[in-house]
Amino acid sequence: MNIIVNGGTRGIGREVVNILAKNPDNKILVTGRNQKALNDINEQYTNVITAVIDLADLDAQSDSLLNIIRSNFKKADILINVAGLLVSKDFTETDSFEARLMMEINFFGPAAFIRLIKPLLAEGSHIVNISSMGGFQGSSKYRGLSYYSASKAALACLTECLAMEFQADGIKVNCLALGAVQTEMLEEAFPGYRAPVSAKEMGEFIAEFALTGHKVFNGKILPVALSNP
């Protein structure tokens, strides 16, 4: 399978890459902002290619990204949008730059990525957007996460819209709203809190869902949480 992991250099995204790359039949493109982390992945796996991408400025890099994708893939079977940014601050203390940056990386960037590779997505392909319980309607909300949660809620709503738009093309789109997972991002938001799920465990779940979830789900926002946080 040809798989794109958008944001695979650390945390859950890196674990997803580690799991999917174990199958030599998978060819994986991994994007991220950290060149060193991408180099490490390249050295570890022969079936992985990488691209340095900053989702906050994807339009300026879209041509080079598309060239990389087209030179390695004739089509794409799976896109997993894992990339995310969290700035934990009270609403009134979050400046416009921080707020817009979270929206760019958590919503506009993944949306632009989907639009860019849509012509390469084959019938039967699967887009998996990674959201958060913070953006899941009716879930508990937490101080300092207003903009982050709103950006993830936007990604979840986009999932529902695109599932309808892409239905005629045979492309399935789903969203996983993750609860507490032990990552650097969680530690930044909730210092000292220990999550009941490791990044590796969640990575295993996401990888399996990306491969098989579209057989029974489309346009769904699925809570994946033992705790929140």
C-alpha cells in the first residue's frame, strides 16, 4: 500500500510510522518539520521516504511536495493527518499569532494537504484525520485549550463534509478523536498527569484503523479515549 503520514516525526505519528513500516509491502511518505527526525526515519527504514513540510506555510511548498509524491507514488491508498500543535494558554492570554498558528497546523494545513493529494487518491482509499476529545462535541473542556480544541473541532467537521463530497469517488474519510495519550503534547497541557494509554498503543490502533476502518465507517467522528484527559 502507498501510505502518507502527515506529521510522523514524534509521538503518536512516529509510532504509526514504526508500525506501518514493518510491512515491506507498504511504501510510506512521512512529512514533518524536523529534518533530523526525518533523517533518522530514513536511516531506519528502506520503504520510507520523507519530506520536510511546515503546515503553517503549505501553499508555498505545495509544488515541491507534489513533485515528491508523484515521483514515488502513482496513487495513494491512505492519508493519515496526525500533525498538530498545542499552545496551552488561557483564551485571553493567547495572542493572535499563536491562535492562527494552531488553526493553520491543526486545520488549514491538513485541509490543504487533502486538497493537494485528492487527485492521487484511488477508489477505496482512506483518509484518517486525528482530532482530540477536546474538539468532540459534548466532551469535557479544559482551561487553556480553547483555540486548540476549536481547531480540532473544525477538523472533525471537515471530515463529515468531505466524506459526503468524496463519496462518489469511493474515498472514505473518518476522524479519530483521541483522549489522553502519554506524549510530549499531553505533558505540555497537563504537567504531571499520567495517561492510561502510551503513544505506541495508540499508534497501533490508528495504524490498524487506517488499514481496515473504512470497511465499516465513513464520515464518522469516533472517540478513542479511556480518559479525557
